Amino acid sequence: MSKLWGGRFSKKSNKLADHFSFSISYDKCLAKYDVAGSIAHASMLGKCKIIPKKDADKIVKGLKKIEEQILSGKFKYDLKSEDIHTNIQDTLKKSIGNAADKLHTARSRNDQIALDVRLYCREKVKQTIFALIALQKSILSFANKNKKIIVPAYTHMQSAQVILLAHQMLAYVEMFDRDIARLKDAQKRAEVMPLGSCALSGTTLPINRNLVAKKLGFKTVSANSIDGVSDRDFIIEIISALSIVAMHLSRVAEDLIIWVTSEFNFIDIDAAFCTGSSIMPHKKNPDILELIRGTTGKIYGNLSAILNLMKGLPSTYNRDMQLDKPPLFESVETTKEMLVLMANLFSGLKIKKESLENGIKNEAMFSVDLMEYLIRKGVSYRQAHDTIGKMVKTCLDKNKKISQLSTEEMQKYSKKFSSDAKKLLNPLASVTAKKSFGSTNPKLVEKQLLKWKNKLYA
């Protein structure tokens, strides 16, 4: 086991210190990015004649063999190596000999790890966006299959008004679209190439940073070597965006958990995403949704951890920054897993029409429609609100439906009522009567469904 910094020291490091400080156990997932960065760096060193071209070619050839092993799963990670950089460096030297010693010219592990993490973030953010789009498609498909279904909507967990089920599903599509926009925006800050910052002050050697950036597909290079090695804003921003994704997943999960209860019984979740009880044979529990809801706290914790990690660090690089990776890796992989699970769960979701029909029989949910009926007749909002409130209260006290009132009885509350008012007391009339853009009106929802189909499948 070699160390890239051993020349300064006259004695071996303490084994406990090694165990505590080594990062290979988790940064090994950066292997392919580390190799990609090294290939670009070695090519540049050769082209700029900082090292002999024959050595640069030899290094690149050796690194490409290692890359093949990593991608095929055949690369042997040495858990006794200090980090993934050392592991790859040692493997390269065994393969090509002393030429490997020239690879680390004009770079430090400080800018090397900054590059690796940015390459990781670039790829993983794209994958997360693809997973978000797949979830949007799954929700949209479910909405299209059930676009005529009307459901009760709630405020304060109390029955409020009726809406199209598709309208609620499109609310989820909208929120996940904002998540995509946030991730794309965060990705812009990750698209900066830091290699060449070296330890913190740059190098006296005539490197070409723009050439490395071009080879790796970066649009720009970091403008300040101190910031290049110590910036972790992009990681914080990505985990922040993932925290909002997780929050949205948790809210969707909570809606579905409520809907699947025996008290609501609006939907049925595929048994493949449920578990039973060890003591109650009849149970079918929405455990996957509950775990998604619970796991959200883990993402929040990772965001808090890295904010606390960075808040007291002096410039520039500090070893504390090694600990930025576990929160990042866990947040990325866990969020992606939850997105895939939720997309699959929606594909098997079933509607229980009879229960939903019972859920929209409460005529009090049409009180706003009746209030706006009076407003259209010239009654002020305040007066219309009070009138309908009194009428609903009386009907509830007498256990009587509003539709059971005669026109004459309704006119005791307001002379503006005519026989046509009762036509508003049904779910389809309620959703159809909506006119404002963005409302639950069936024609408007149909347009939104088509818009999202065109956008997601473009």
C-alpha cells in the first residue's frame, strides 16, 4: 500500500489513523470519473510537452485498460488504499511501470477530487432528471386512464370541493417539473472544470486547462484556484434540490397512504408494493409509500450534515471535505431509487369507483358553486357567503340534503334563487362550471393532459 505523500515522513502512519481517514470504502464509486479525468490530464501533459509524448501515450493506454476493467466490473478495489486516486495510481504503475509516476504532474488530489465529484454530479443529475421524467410519464398515464373520474378534494383534511382526479395528478406532474428545473439549474454550477488549480495556487508548468475542459465536455474552467479546490456549493445545491424532490415524493406518498385506508378506500395499490402483518392476516400495508415518506428525512439530514460540515472551514482545502461524499452519494442514489419505485407503483394503481362515488355525495362540497351562483345574480361576495353558510348549517342540523329543499325554501335564504340552482348540486356540473385557467374544468384539464403528453414525449 503506497501513499502519494509518503516522502515527507520517516515513520509509518498509525493503523487506527489509516482506518479512520481512508475513504476508499465509499469514494471507489468515483473510479470511472477519476480515470476519465486522468486520461484527459495525461493527454494534455503530453500535448503541452510537460512530459514526453511516449509516456503520455503509455499512461493513457494503461488508464483505458483500467477503465475497461471498471466498466466491466472486473477492477479489483484495494480497500487498503488510502483513496480511489491511490488505488488507480498503484494499479497503473503495476501495469506500465515508472511512466505512471508522471501522471500526477501539475495536479493535486485537491483539484483531482473536485473534478471527480463534478463529473459524478453531472452524470447523476442527468440520471435523476430522467427518473423524474419517467415518473411524470407514469403519473400522466394514470391520469389519462382515469380522466373522467371525479374525486373529493380536501383542505385541512376536511372535504372541500370536487375535482377531476386527473387535475390532482397533474399537480404532481407540475411539482416534479419544477424539481427538474431546479436540478438543471444546479447542474450549471457543477459544470466548471477545476483541474489545474492544483493544491490551491495553480502551477508554474505550462498546462492547458481549456484543453482538459474540452476533452471532458466542460464549458468553462474555474477562474480562481482557491475556489476551484474548496468550492462545494454545487454539492449543497444539488442535495438541496434533491431534498425538495424527496419532499414532493413524501407528499404524494402521504396522499396515496390516506386514499388507500379503509376509511377512504379510493385506490388499490398493487400487492407487489405492499406487505402484510406478522399477526393480523387481513392486513395489506402500503409500506413502500411509508418508507418513501420516512426516507425523506434522511435526505434532509444529509443536507444539514454538509451545511454544517462546510460552515466553519477556512480557505482552502481541508480534510473535512472528504466527508462531503457520503451525504452526496446517499442522497443521489436514494432519491433515484424512490423515483423509480414511485413510477412503478403508479403503473399498477387502481381506482375504486364505488368508494369515490360515495365520497362525492356530500352536497356541502358544492357550496362555493351556489355562492358564485348568487354572485352572478348580483349578490355581494360577503352576503352570498353568509347566505350559503346559513343554508348549509340548517341542512346539516336537520340532516337534510340541500337538493331536498324546494325552490321556495331556498328563496327564504335568498330571493335570487331559481329552480336552476339545484343543477349545480352534482359533481360533473361542479367541475364543468369552472372557467378559470388552471382550474379543474374537464376541457382545460384535457388541454393540460395533451400539453404534458407533447412535452414529455417530445
